[in-house]
Amino acid sequence: MTFHEQPELDLVETLCGLARALRVTREADRRAAPGLDEGHLALLIDLHAGPRRIGDVAEMGNHELSTVSRRISRLVERGLVEKVAQDGDRRVQVATLTEAGRQTLKDVHDQRLELLEQAVSGWQSDEVATLHRLARRLTDQLNEPLEIRP
């Protein structure tokens, strides 16, 4: 499929509009977790699955270790994450969510869910399921390495 015809151009405009509309979720995130940006929230989400070595978190998100380390330290200062040395080796730090971190993540999730419920309140369940399936597919494709032509 090439994107040079009107329906495809309309889709691009619609997706750009969706991206702008999703800023509302960032505002809601700021209310639910004041002082945390998207990067901090992403780390909380990564740690929700359980304790992780900080180096693994950086690698998983394809981020610089120093950036992740700095963000984790900020989360530690706020009492949302704790760091411990792995097997007594101070060079290897493991990060885990604290109860406050789990609560912050729950608050953010609840806020996002409330916004989504409002947005699709008049939709049929099959429409929501279709949106979910197609949004997941598009997200998966966009997360794959894409060739960007000059």
C-alpha cells in the first residue's frame, strides 16, 4: 500500500489528531503522579513485573544506562522504588517498586482507564475490541525497525 491517495492521507491526519488527543492522558498522568514525566512512569511500568537489574531495564528500553540510573535515583528519592545490591555486589543494582510506587502506578492506571471509558462510552463492545486489535497491530508494527527514507 502506498500513501499517496486521499484515504491514506486522511488516515495520516487522523493518526496525527489521535496523537494530539493523547496529550490528555499525559495531563491526567501529571495529576495522578505529580512531578513524574513519561520516562519515570515507563520505568514504574517496567518494574511492575518485578525486581529488575538496572542494566537490564536500560537494555530493555534501549536507553542509556546513565539515563535510567538517574531516573531510578529520582524514583528512589521519592520513595517509589528501592535499590539493593544484587548478591552483595554493589556494582549490580536491582530496582523494585515500593508500596508507594505500586500505588502511584495504580493511580495513573485508574486515571487512564477513566479517560478511556469516557472516550468510548457510547461504543459497542465489538467496536472497542476492533479498536484494541487494530491499535495493538499498529503499535507492534511501529515498534519494529522501519526504514525511513530521506
